[in-house]
Amino acid sequence: GAGVSQSPRYKVAKRGQDVALRCDPISGHVSLFWYQQALGQGPEFLTYFQNEAQLDKSGLPSDRFFAERPEGSVSTLKIQRTQQEDSAVYLCASSLYRGRETQYFGPGTRLLVL
Amino acid sequence: EDQVTQSPEALRLQEGESSSLNCSYTVSGLRGLFWYRQDPGKGPEFLFTLYSAGEEKEKERLKATLTKKESFLHITAPKPEDSATYLCAVQPPNYGGATNKLIFGTGTLLAVQP
């Protein structure tokens, strides 16, 4: 595809449910990032993959958050036992290599936890 | 601590009224500074990357500049379609390749009235 795609675009979950958010990066992009964006705020870094290796997970807010990219392309961000404070837009971005190249963002998944 | 501050938080302009948005940062060993545009309900859209003090880049009515402490996004003769949130992000040192994350400011919400 031409850009980064994410699914679902919207997700409503009851508190305590598990959710899985999918990201399809630009074909051939080595690096993949997840960010969390609260209303009225800038995106905040969650985690970074280089191919299938998760090199930085310092931004994950708790052990309820888990991300994987098993074959070095599609990535899934999983949130277990969702809480109301998890409500946010989750953005995925990819870049061609592993340096200071531009990160291209997907449209995001808007998660609402009731 | 690495930090990005954007000002003003919101800006209202008349069509054709030029202005500038500011992004100040505190990060040692800046690898790059990025400007993105974000429309409501969408992911950030890449505008510019600046790597060193004194660098300038232009695209249509937008011009980005960089000094050692801040960046400016100049908007010349804006049109209503320039209305969006403009995000600034910095890429700190990657500590041996372990991370390539971006640190974002909270953005400037620009409204251009016809």
C-alpha cells in the first residue's frame, strides 16, 4: 500500500477487556514505532521495532501493554485489562531504515474504554 | 530531560496574514527536528526535517528554520486550508542504535479565517 494503515480505526472496550490494535507499515520499512496521543496533546513514544526486534519499550506505561512484530512487517499492540486512562489515539509510524529518517504515520486507532 | 515546547498553543489568523510558530527544545545531541501537520481525526503528516542550525526548508506557503535552541515555522499569506495543528518533534541521540524515537511538543492549533 501507499501508506501506513491501522485497524480498527475505532474501538470501544469495557474496562477490563483485552484489545489488539494492528499496524501495517509501508512495505519495506525496517523501523516501526507506536505512539499514544491523548486529546489535545502531542504523540508520546511507546515502543520501537527494528525488523522483528523490539529495541526500545521504555515508553510502555505498564506491563498491561505488549507489542510484537514477529515477521518484521505487521505489528500488533495489545492492551490487557483495559483501564479508562488507556483511552487515547494509538498511532503507528514506520521509517525506511534505522537512523534519523522521516517517520510516516498511520491514521491511528481511537480507543475508548468505558 | 529532553523537552519540546511549542508556542502559541493556538493562533487565529485572517487569510493572507503571515505569522510564525515557535518550537523550542532542550536536548543534547539533536539528530533531527521534524515538523508535522495534523488534521482532526488523522495521523500526523510529514512536512519538514531539519538537521543543523542555520538550515531552512520551504514548501508552498511554509518555511521552516532551525537554530541551536529553537525552530520556527513561518506561514506566508495563509489560506483557510492551512488550518490544522502543527506539531514539532525532536530526535535525541540514539545511544548506540537502541532507539530512534521522536519527542513531540503539544502542538499549535492554527485557524485561518477567510
